[in-house]
Amino acid sequence: MKILLSNDDSVFAKGIHALHEALQQHHEVTVIAPDRNCSGASNALSLHQPLRIQQLDNGFYSVNGTPSDCVHLGVNCFLEEEPDLVVSGINHGANLGDDVIYSGTVAAATEGRYMGLPAIAVSLASHEGNYFETAAQVVLDIISKLKHHPLPANQILNVNVPDIPYAELSGIKVTRQGRRHRAEGMQPSQDPFGRTIYWYGPAGAEQDASEGTDFHAIANGYCSVTPLDVDMTAHQSLEEMKDWLNK
Amino acid sequence: MKILLSNDDSVFAKGIHALHEALQQHHEVTVIAPDRNCSGASNALSLHQPLRIQQLDNGFYSVNGTPSDCVHLGVNCFLEEEPDLVVSGINHGANLGDDVIYSGTVAAATEGRYMGLPAIAVSLASHEGNYFETAAQVVLDIISKLKHHPLPANQILNVNVPDIPYAELSGIKVTRQGRRHRAEGMQPSQDPFGRTIYWYGPAGAEQDASEGTDFHAIANGYCSVTPLDVDMTAHQSLEEMKDWLNK
Amino acid sequence: MKILLSNDDSVFAKGIHALHEALQQHHEVTVIAPDRNCSGASNALSLHQPLRIQQLDNGFYSVNGTPSDCVHLGVNCFLEEEPDLVVSGINHGANLGDDVIYSGTVAAATEGRYMGLPAIAVSLASHEGNYFETAAQVVLDIISKLKHHPLPANQILNVNVPDIPYAELSGIKVTRQGRRHRAEGMQPSQDPFGRTIYWYGPAGAEQDASEGTDFHAIANGYCSVTPLDVDMTAHQSLEEMKDWLNK
Amino acid sequence: MKILLSNDDSVFAKGIHALHEALQQHHEVTVIAPDRNCSGASNALSLHQPLRIQQLDNGFYSVNGTPSDCVHLGVNCFLEEEPDLVVSGINHGANLGDDVIYSGTVAAATEGRYMGLPAIAVSLASHEGNYFETAAQVVLDIISKLKHHPLPANQILNVNVPDIPYAELSGIKVTRQGRRHRAEGMQPSQDPFGRTIYWYGPAGAEQDASEGTDFHAIANGYCSVTPLDVDMTAHQSLEEMKDWLNK
């Protein structure tokens, strides 16, 4: 299979190297990834300045842009043959619940979907990053299952994997997104010149981590696989809104 | 009502000034918006460098970040009192169909929703920008209806308004997102130093603009109001996936 | 006289507004300045992405680039008539000794000189910024003297003014650059995500602030005027180097 | 000798790899260079956001900043032992005449000088980059001569080398900076969204390329070595200015 591999932690991250290592044993893999850490980039596109791409010594391609830029440039222009699948990751750290909407890792997969390709985002649910090979193996497992069960045209898979040996995984759970508590308040601080600055802090704790959520799966040693719909319409509310909005 | 007003076209854009002008006649409005054009910023957060905020002569606040940064900083830290509503826009140009996932305008509203606040994104469906006051009036109309019909906790409204006089509007339609055709291929070009660069081009044409979509409403002179769900889980696929993923 | 006014603290800084206010009473002034704080930008040119310019409500022009970009774009392309003089400032804080080579304020003047125009950089030697009007008056004084004593083709003036009332100035001194001690060591710190980062700290203290230097003039209540040569060749060393380099 | 090697074309450029290859056969070399192309960065310092450094697979260090940042961070903080020499290059393309003040390659050397270290900037005078090994050998030659003829405390060497085999060099010339004609006018163009943008174009042609200049040396097949003085004071004008400025 021809796979376009990207991520948001940059072309230099350990996670994308581990995933490339595993995928290229079975597939034809091209890596196109950001030249800088783009965690939190969401689906941002670099509309205001031009993109540039360069090949590194290891054959990976590096782009001065976002994860979405990498996939768009690759599929729409740079690659001679269209890939069969877009894979994004392995992210350093989980993408659970509300994280999904901010994640550049998920966004690279979403961009693949918008280009008409099946797509998987994968994250290792720990910042220590001990068992990237576990996540890589899970991706291989899922790819072989997708052959017989293709994803619907509007969907991607968001996969989170516990940072433990593959043999110790409890299994795999199909999950819905949980919810985080609102993030801790930003606090003003000062740069060394005495000017006020504001930094984001770590994400909030789990608010909805009940059974069925991605949080719950990870907390219990399961891989979490959440199908995400790139159509954000709240279909369930359309009828009710028609009632009151036109009054 | 206390309103936090942001956008993605920057604190200097005509659209946000027009909306501020209309809103402040009935509400207490604080403007916090990006210092540069952030069209296409999606829900990006500036996690890798600190934010700075400054007040301009007209009282608006300007932030060296994204639309999501503006709303997060405002609600989570900067404003003394939490707003009752987040409004984002008026965007210069439509945000229809697939645009939604890339739009910084929609993202500012989404961020408000994640902070626990009702939120509206509004766009004027033309790049000429002749009738911002039409869109501003539509926002006022919707705000007064929301008093009696509060939005569900996971939803925001994505409002697109035709660029015509208010009196000529055909009405208001509750819509689902349409779909665009895949964007035109990026073409490589050269910078003045002869190096290869890639620019995004304009968005693709409509692929699904059938009745019921946001595209269809705008094309027929209606305001389009699409409820968006910030939970992206493809709930409809969970059961089926459980069958094949665990085999 | 037609004056192009720029700075490095951004088009929103108090210093450039104060200088514009004073200059425009006697001259025809166009302001083109960076849209963000560019302290420390030196003579950097934005060669890798395109520049954009917009006019603000107060008539000032704002550019997404460096001080050198602003002057280059203004003189080389944007202004219909070539200015007679480039003025840069009033910088918030002194530009003394080694500061000169890093200063975006000085660089805007240097760029003017490279375009063939006389140029003055002016800084208020305090971060409190109480008496910008003093520095503005000093610039007016110097401009009127330059009419009869034009600057040589390779030179610009670097003016530093004490932050005191104009009537209390001790006078004006022609000075040479002093020297700072090597800056305090950068110390590694951590961002809120636990990653190592490095910030510059304040500049080092004076190492050569002896009589005749810019430091000495300011410390004694004088304006400091240092002529700077944009040719950096160490002419005094050419002969001696020829001896040993070709052996 | 312990050498800190940097450049402005980025840690991935062919020129810095060629120079590292040659230097490390005789010296202990650490590479710290920008993660992106910083041509035109001049002496810019990243004062407004923190620096980050990472080690690549080949042992080189990559910094999200300018050439001056790389040298400052290396000497002031990151390296356990202070280097004996800072070398910057090999730049892809000449740094002659007016180029010097904009060059990030020269700036990295200047920063070394400000930290108290001897410093050499080296450029290959062609954009084809066929004979980087010639420039590397010239640097080795100069380093061995500097042992017996140390540079004055305010000076660095700006070396330009013709892009021809080492054996075909006409020799080495000590030169002064020539002058370029004012750059070609920027022309407004449009981005793909129809918005006006401005790009820099190639540098102007030679205006002063007479005998004794760096331009003249290169044009005649010689290496050009220009001593640059990091003190920009126009000492020759101080006395005359005192006369008229205080009247």
C-alpha cells in the first residue's frame, strides 16, 4: 500500500521515526512532516505565505508549514502517485476528548479525508514515550482490518495507545470522545524584560471519562479507536431549530 | 449582555468594526482579536510561544495569536467578568461546507463553547463586503431569539449572510454543511530568487450544494444558520465498528 | 521636507506617535512601521516571504516585516515621491555602544542611507518614557542644522536623548560608541509543558563608558550624537593584513 | 582548536556540511545553526520569544532562531567549554560590499566577536555551489595563519571564495567593501487570493567594484578577505561634527 505519513511533532520526532520503521516493512511509505513542532496547530492552513519543501538526508520531506499543509501539498501537488492511505503520528502524548479539535496529528488525518483518502491518526498516551513500537503495531493491525472494512467517506480513525508493551494491551475499544474540564486558568507572567506574557498550561483533567469514552479505554489499558466525522453539522438539532429560528 | 467579540481577519478588519458598531448599541462588548490576518487558522493554539496583548487607541485589544488564543486568553484570564456570549466575525467571505473546519472565525466560536459559553460565528458571503450591516443585524436577531432557545452545551451556530440589503433577504434557513470539490491542485511556482514555492489557491467549487445545505441557502438569498457539534465522534458508526474491529 | 518615519517598536508605540506629532508641524511626514515589536531586528530583511502593507485609521502604514523592510518598501516601491530624509524612532530605551548593531531603530536609518537618503535614528534613554517630546525637539533641531551641514554619503546619525525636560538638557555631545560588558549568561528555563527554553536577558552593563562615549554623554545629561559609518571595512588594518595573509 | 560552526542557510545546508567535514579533521567542531534558512537575518536577536535547541541524528544542533541566536546561545549558555574560534558558513552565494550588513553569515561571526572570540565568515561566490571544498580549504589556511597573527579585538574576517578548484585560485587579496547599486525596485504583485504583496528581488549590480574591493578580487579569481570593524563609529567625522553641531 502507498502510505503518506505525517505528524505534528515535526519530522525529527521519535514517534514518526518509529512508525516509519514499522510501516515501511510492509508498505511503500513517504514521510512529509512539519519542520517545527506544530502541536496545537489544528487544521490550520498556511494561506498567507508560500510553502517550501526539502528532502533530508534520511529521505524524509520537511515542510515549513502545518500538518494539514504537509498532507495537502503531498497529495495535491508533490507526490507523483496518489497515496492509498494517510497516517499521522505517532503523537507524543494522548489526543483524547477535547484534544481532538486542537490536535495537528488528527488534522493531518482529516486533511487526508478531505482529499478523498482513508486516514488514521495515532497517539501514544504518555509523554515518556517508552513503547512507540506498540502503537506502530496497532496501526499495522488496523490497516489490515481496513482492507475488508473500508471507512465511510466522512470518517477518520483517532487511535490512542497505552504506553505499555504490545503483549500487555487489554485489547481494543471503539470509543466516543470524552470531555476535559476547562483548562486551568492562564496566569500572566513576565518575560526577562518585564513585559507581561501569557502561556498556555497543561490541558484540564477529565470531566467525562465514563465507560465508552476514549479516556476510559486508555485508563484501563485498552487501545482507544474513535471514529470521527469530518462533517460537524449537529444533524440531531436541525428540526428543532427550524421551529424557533423562523418564528 | 456581556459579549466577547473576536474574528480571524484581524482587529483591523472592516467586518469586526461593523459588528462592534451594531452590537455595542445593545450590549456591553469587548473586542479581542488577532493582530494579523488569521484566515485558515482553524482551532490552532499558540502553545510554543507566549501571548502578548495590547489595547489600541479605539479600545480594541490586539493579540499576537490565533482566534482561539484570543477567546481563550480573554475568557480564561484577561477579562475581569466572564462574558455571556462569544461572537466571531463578521468574516470577509463565506464559511460554507468544508470551510468550517479551517475557519478561524468558526474556531473562535468553538473556543467559546469549550469555555462553557454560547457562541456564534458569522460570515458575509462575498469578498466585496458591501453589506456588513445586514450580517450585523442578523446577529442581533439571533441573539434575541437565543434568550428563549438556548443552544445545547455542545453546539455553536455558524451563520452565513448574503451580501445584500437586510430588507432583501429571502429569510433564514437552518442548514447542514454542504461539501466542496477537492481544491484545485497547488502548482509549484518560484520566488524572485528562483526557489520553488507552493501557494494555496482559492477553495474548490461546490460539490454538494443541494437543498438543505448552507450553499443552497446562500445561493437563494437566505441567511444560512448551521448548528455545529463540537463533539466530532461519528456516533452512528460506533456499533458497526465494534463488530469488525475486535475480530 | 518630505520625511519617511519608521521605528522598531511597532506602529503602535508611543515614541513614534510623539515624533510624528512634532515632525508633522513642520514637515510632510509618512509613517511606515512594523506591525509588531521588532526590537533586536537589526538590519534583517524578509527575503523568504512576501510583505504586505495596510493603512490604519490614523493614516499610518503598517507592514508585516522589519524596520529595514518598512524603509525599503517605502522608498523603493510604495511612496509616490522619494522622501528627503528618513527618521527612525523615538525608540523606547537607549541604543548605546554595542546596542547599535542589533537595533532595528538604527537599522531603519541605515536602510535609508543605503537607498541614498540622509537618515537619523533617535532613542530615548530610559524605559519609563516620560519625555518623548524632548527627543522630538532634539530631532527637529538636528534636522535644521543638517540643511547647512549635510551628512557624508556613508553616514547616519545615532541620537540618544536623556529622559528629562528639554530645558534641563546639559547640551549635545558628538560621541563614539562605548562598549558593553558581555551580556549576562542566558539561563535555561522551562515552558509550562516542561520543555527547556532559553530567553535573552537585559543587556550587559557598560564596559567602556569613558569620556567621549555615548554612554558618558547620556550619564551626564547630554544628548549623544554618534555618526555611524555604514561601511564596516576596518581600513586601518588593510596594510598590515596584506603583509601576513599572503606569506 | 575548539570551533563553534554556524551559518545562515540552516543546519541542513550543503555549505555547512562541507565546512564541518573539512574542519573536523583538524579541530574539535560543534555545529549550532538555524533550523530554517535565515539569509538576510543580519544581527537579529530573538528577544520576543524563547529559543529551543535540539540535536539532530548527525550530532548537529538546530535552533529555532537566527545565526546570532545560535552563537549567543552556544557561547553564553549551552556549550560546556568556550570555543576558541567562531566560524560561519560556507554561505551559498557571495557576501560582498553592502551585502555584509544584511548577511546572517557575517552576523554569526560578529556575534562571536562580541562574545570575545575571534571569528571568520566565509561565503562561496556562486549560487551553483560546485566547489565548497575550495572555500573549506581556504578557511583552514586562514585559521593556521591566525595563530601567529591574532585578529584585533574589534575585528572579524569576511572571506569570499570563487567557486573554482583550489588549485586554480589566483591567490588571496585583502580588500575593502565595494558598493552595490541600489537594488532593483520592488514591484507589487498578487498572491493567489488577489491581495497585493511585495517580494524582494535579487541584489543590485556592482557600483564600486574597482581595484581594492571585494568585488574586484572575486571577479579576478582571488579569494577576498575583508577585515570588518564591529565598531561602526565614523571616527573620521567626529571633529568636524563637533564644530557645527554645537553652534
